[in-house]
Amino acid sequence: MSILTSKAADYVQQQPVQHLLVKLYGEEELSEQTKRYEQLLEQFGQHFGEQQVQLFSASGRVEIGGNHTDHNHGKVLAGSIHLDTIAAAASTEQQEIVFVSEGYEGEFRVNLNDLSSVENENATILLVKGIVDGFVQQGYKVGGFRAYITTNVLSASGLSSSASFEMLIGAILNTLYNDGKLDAVALSKIGRYAENRYWNKPSGLLDQMSCAYGGLVAIDFADPQQPVIEAVPYDFYEKGYSLLIVSTGGNHADLTEDYASVPNEMFAVAKQLGAEVCRDITLEQVYANLPALREQAGDRAVLRAMHFLEENERVDQQVEALRRDDVEGFLKLLTSSGNSSWKWLQNCYRDSDHHDQSVAVALAITEVFLQRIGDGACRLHGGGFAGVILAAVPNEHAAAYEQTIKDTLGTSIFRVRVRDHGAFCLNDLLEG
């Protein structure tokens, strides 16, 4: 059921909508999110006039385990979070996508009859073209729409703001023109296609899957075309811990080469051992061929391959700890994952810029805090080299930790909650 934009306030105040907002964002954010959705609908009306629209949301994501493993067919533990990208959208008969993104000037326009990429073209336009082309290449329907979009997923942070946006556009096309036929895997593959082909970013499926699926999930990419997804229900806050994402002050700009070096060096080690990816090698093989691997692939490549092998097993151990409700064991594994990323994967800072080690500084401050309270864990989050870290802090110490970050780094910090829904149309959920 679509919504008349002039009836925005009345619609959002309805009890079923209020219940859904609480489920997505928590009781403490109900007032804020109510106003956010009212403003979303009002802004659509101001830009595009009175129309019947539908509401869409695509979450950001948090990575719990499996740092830089998906691209080598590994395992990941990740979750959709309540920070999200939302849209009010309406279909149109014109073969053009037109949208306004809050915080950016003017309108973004994509001609559905011309999906070619242009040198130095706007990155947002390229992603939308890539999503549309991905739908076409997979035999799905596409069509024009008008949308107003806003997000609170921190950009360039490792929370996957780009994947959140991709899955939002995918969810809109899926609902408006495909009767919701595409599942999270299909949407994720299209998002990866857009990044690989139109953005020249050698990404895997992790970010898109985490944003699209919903909830805390273990994902096994042994067959990247058909990843195995296992729900791992767990409420960290109820168990006594707050998940906090800390912006370290750096960002992900111009880090493509750094990101690409991680899978490429892992591939190099696997190739030396007669395989394509690190999923198909063992630690024993690495040890048995260590001199040749160090000579041919380099020491950092060997360390990164070792990180993969140990991190892959660690994901299984994390899932098992959560299944047993062994939060202490889980936190130890989270700490081990962070140490492996820092020491073996070496994606806390760029080799080319030793002056800027914002991630490492944030981790050091957090480790000192956690050591003093004798509880909790932290780790680098996401692709690394810049961006954010993740901290699991006892609820009673979360406010003090936030203040410590403000007093030392002066950067943003967010408490995140894992939510059950990834990328979807709110109207479909309400009608269901």
C-alpha cells in the first residue's frame, strides 16, 4: 500500500508503523525516527509534488569476525545495524531515475537507455547505473522512479555506506518492478557487479550481504555464487554489552590500492601452492613451503595468508561461543581477531603514510580503557587502513568509554544495535 505524501504525519503516527520503528531502531529512538520519516515524506512532496510513494530502508553493517576473508572464499560473522539509508520512492513511466540525496546539491539523474560509464562521472551516478545494468544482465525488470533519500550511515567508515545505498536502490527496483523476487543474495551480487564494473572496486559480497540480509549472520563464501547463510540470533545489549563504532578521524578516500593489495597478496600465496584462493590451502602447506613463499610472494603476503587461515577458523569458534552463550569466550576471540588484523593482516595504517595511524591510536586508547575496567574487547572494523573500530563495552561502562573517546580523539562514536531486517520495503512488511 502506497502513501500519499500530504498524509505523511498521519501515516507515520499509525500504531503499526510506530511498532515497526521501535523494532528497527529501539524505543529510545522512536521520537527521532518518527520525525525522520515524516520529514522524508515531506521532502519528497516538496521536490516531486503530491504522489503515492513507498518507504524503503537498507541498513549499514557491523563486522564481528572474518576480517578480509570473503574475497578468498572465507567465512564472516556480520550483522545489519539500525543505522540505515532510507527513501521515499514512486515509480514513473519515464525511463529515468531521478533522486535527491539529503546533503547533496541538486538532483541525480540516470537515463535508463544509456548505462555507459563516463570518465570522471559522479560516483553515485555510476553506482546507480551499475545496479540498473546488473538487474538487466540478470534478466530482471527495471524502470524509472523518483526518490528522496537520506542516510545516517557514516560515510567512509567501514559501516558500508556505499553498500547500504546500493541495496536501497536494489530494494526499490525489486519492489517497484519485480514483485520482490530478488533475495538478499541476488541483490548482493548485483551490488558487487556495480562496484566491480562501474566503480573499479575489487570488492567481495560481504558488505552487500550484511546490509541486505538482516540480523546477525554467519556467511560461508566457499562457493561465492551461492554463499551459505546461517542466522545467529544474539542480543549483545541484553547480555550486558554495548557495541560501539568509533570514528578514528581518518577516511577511506584513495585507498583502493591498499584494499586490493590484501586479496591480491593472499591470491599470490594460494597460487604458489597450486590453488586459486586461500580457502583451498592449509597452514601446514604454508609451513612446508615457507622459504619459497617468502621469496616469491613476500613476507607480508605470507602473514596475510596466515591471518586468513586462522581468522576463518575463528569465525566458527565465535559462532559456537554465541550459541553456547559464552560471552567471555566470544570476547577473547574478538580480541584475537583484532590482534590478527593489526599484526598479521597489517591493515591498521598505510605503509605509504606512517604519520597517519588514526586506527592504531584509537585501538590503543580503547585497549587501555578496557584493561582498566577488566572487561570488553575491541578490533579494527571493516576494510581498514582508515575509518572506524569496533568496541564491545560493558553497558555500565559505555558512557565512560564514550566520554574517553570525546576527550581524547574528539571524534564521533555510535552505539549500534543489530536489527532483524536488512534491505526492504517498509510497506511490504506492514502489509505482511
